[in-house]
Amino acid sequence: MLVTAGHLSNGPGVWCGTPSAPRYSAAVKVERRGEVESARSTILECAERLFLERGYAGTSMSEIAKASGVAKSLIHHHFGTKEALWTAVKQSCFAAYYAKQKELLSVEPLTLENAKVSMRMYFEFLAEHPRVLRLMWWMLLSGDDDRSNALVAELGDLGVAQIEAMQERGALRRDLRPESILAGFLGLIHSAFTEGWVLTDRGVSLQTYVAEAWEMFAHGVMADPG
């Protein structure tokens, strides 16, 4: 039992008198912080589900509030606008992948072996998180490019910078634009999912495709050792 200020203690473990007021206040603040974070997480999860089902344009803040079981004003309090909530959903979906990929791409100097690991990492991330693929399709349909997602944009800039560095070292062909190399790299991964029927109908596993996609990419962009 918790006794507030002005009450007497009836035994050990029970707070009473003036000294208990700060402790009680701190406990309430911690509990409220937990409630605030819980409400924010619930809103984010429900917004993600609705955005993935209906897209950005097809989802209203009122629908998100109803699904979350909160007042619409609380959503505005936590996220501001619908666009800001959409951005938060995108960042939430990519956060785990961003952390791993940034760590890998920050290696100096980046090697072809690192790039190979990066390709497999991205493929495995998309295979394990199909909701991210759905999010990407909705972004495409709504004309929302990847630069609207700060995490993805940062990885893209880092990738281009690393490709340029590899070109300067002579590891990659210099006659190709680094942006084109990165786009081709990502496109080979995406096609495993967009054109996967070509593989599965003929008994080719996605794991086999990833290994062969790397061979196609590497031999197309690697500098001629001669």
C-alpha cells in the first residue's frame, strides 16, 4: 500500500509523511512516461498497418485514431501532421536495417567482399520483412521517393560515396556513374521479389539467385585487372 503525505505509517514498507511525496511524484512520472511511450507505440503500429493496407492517401487520421483507441488530438500531440506520422512509419520500418547497413558501409576502405555482404543483408532484410516491400510499393504509387525517408537517403549517400572511393582506388570501373552502379545493385535485389515468379516457376531458389546476382553485378562493374 502506498500512503501519501499527511497519512501515518502502519508498518514497514509503507511510505508516509512529507518524505514520501517526492518518491510518489517520481513513481507517477515514471508510470506516465511509460503510458506516453505505450500510446505512441500503439499509434505507430496501427498507422503502419493502415498505411500498408490502404496507402498514404487512402488512410485518414480519424481511422488511425479509431484503430488506436485514442483521440485524434493525441496523434497530433505525438506526431503533429499525417505526413509526419507517415515519415515516422517509414523510419520505423527501416530502423533495424539502417543500423546494420550503416555499420557495414562505414568500414574504411570498403571492399568488394563488404559489398557482397551488403547485398545479402539487404535481400535477407526484405525477405524477413515483407511489410517493407509493401511500404516501398505504396511509396512508389504515391510518388514518394526514397529521399523522403532520411534513413534510406543517408544510406544512399553513403553508398554513392563508397562507390566513388572504390572507383578512385581502381576497384570499380570509372566509366560508370556511381549512382548508376548503386541503382543496379539495388535493382538486382528488388527483382528477386518483383520478378520472383520467373525463378520459382523453374525451381530456382532465391538464395541461388542472390549468389548469381552478385556474380552478374561484380563482373559487370569490376575494373579490368589488366
